[in-house]
Amino acid sequence: MSIDKRRRLAGMCAMALALAAAATPLSAQEAWPAKPIRMIVGYPPGSSPDVQARMLAEPLAKALGQPVVVENKPGASGNIGADQLAKASDGHTIAVIGNGPLTSSKFLYARLPYDPLKDFAPIALIGTAPLVWVVPKAAMPGSAADYLKQARAKGDQLAYGSIGAGSGSHLGMELIKDGLGINPLHVPFAGGPPIINGMLGGQIDMTLLPASTVMPLVESGKLAAVAVTSSRRSELAPGLPSMGDLGAQDVNIEVWNAVMAPASMPAAHQARLNGALAKILNASETKQKLLQQGWKVDDTSQAALESRIRSDTARYGDLIAKRHIRLD
């Protein structure tokens, strides 16, 4: 074989190898997921993240062509499940996480084993829900504005219940105190039902709880609703004033759950997950199911979720530092 022929053959081989190398990422991308997807839920069975994860698992499996297996890893207010996600390296692990582990936990726990802003990739927001500010029925004979005027005058003679230090109901009411100029004292309880009992029994004067929990009591006449905690009115509690209606336009308190992935997951895989979840979440059937559970589908883009995480992190970080709230 002549030198020229050998050179041409070597060149052709090199080109073939280069083309094969260039095609490898595309082939790998098309093949993903190559095995079942593990969906971690850092909360117990029956919790809202668990219910939502199981609602999404089947349609997501159909969209991806692989089973989606839900695994409950409860503990530490969702932080244990979040930590497991942060450390997952198999490329096939995602999680449903509530807003706390992604925003306020960074400031509440000095030894948090993960960094919410560095260790995760936002995939899609599942649903949002404002809390509802409720009081005993007898305490609100007039309008929300009338009650607010009364609450300002009473100052620390009033008390509010929360489901524990650092919880959404605790941090939310502290933001409302700043935004509306009221000053009720904090009384922590071990869950929503004890708070309701405490209010009906006269031990506390107000609380913030999900609409799905308190609106039946409002409708039955046992409690009165002052407002929702979002900056705008909510379809989850039609007719109730918002924080903006009461004069606190900068107060926007919503709880939310989201699908997250480890930061190490390739962007193409993140995008495929987001595309599949966006179609599922924006389907009318899914929206109706979430509405019945007390949740509203919002912007499902990755950028919107990242923006929400960062804005809530800044809001709660400032508040927690100002109030010197620590949980360890």
C-alpha cells in the first residue's frame, strides 16, 4: 500500500472515530432514563408531598418509559430526604420537596448537611397554596379591616398558634406582624388539630393554616377567616382578602412542593423531566386533582422555580436573622 493510500485510510479512520465520539452524548441522551427513576419523598405517607408524588409517578413513568418508584424517607421536617437527594449520584434519582428544606432550613439549622442553593437542580413546581389567617368566630363581628384595627390596638395581649418554631405558620405570622403592624405572641403547638382545639378553647387568638384544613370550619361557623397570606386573592379561598388588600403588598406567603434533582444531573435530563412534568401538571385532570387537595398549579418552568427558591430564601433568611430563630 502506498504512503498516500495509508494516509487517506488513516484520515478516514480518524474521521470515523471523531464522528462516533460526537454521536455518543446524543445516544446517551436518547437512552436516558436507562433504569427506573427513584422519587424520594422526605415526608411520611399521606402527607401532601407524598400524595403528590404518587399522583405524578404513573403518568411520569409513561412519559419517560421507565417505572417511577416512590420512596418515603421522612424525618427532620423533610431535611433527611433532601440530604439523600443531594448525595444521589446514579443519575436516576429525583425528589418531591417542600419549600422549607429548600429555603428556611439553611438558616434554622447550623449543621444542615446540604446547601439548598448549590446541591439541587430545580425541575418543576408542583403546586402552591397560601395559608389562611383565622380567628375565633366571636372575635370578628365586622370586616377584615375592622379586625386588623382591633388587633393593632391589642398588641401583645393577643397570641397566635403555630405548628412549631421555624414552621410556615410561625414564619408567616412573623412576616405579617412586620407587614401589618400587629404584635401577637407566639405559642407553638404539636400540629394543626391541637391549634384548632386551642383556638376553640380560647387559649390562642389566631393562626395560619392551609385552606383545606380551616375553610370547612369557617364555612360551618366555628371560625372566621381574616385573609389569605398571598399578596393577591386566591382561587383556593374565594372571597377572602389578600395581604395586598389589607395594605401589605410586599407580604406573599405561600407553601409549595416541587420536584428537584441533584445538581449533578445533566441539563438535558433535567429538561426532559421538566417537559414531561409540565405536560402532566398543566393537564386539566391534574389541575382539578390538586385543586381538590387545596393546591394551585403555577408556572412549571425551571426558571420560575429557581426564582421562587431564591426569593423565598432571601425573605426568610432576613426574618430568621432578625428574630434570632434557631432549631439546633
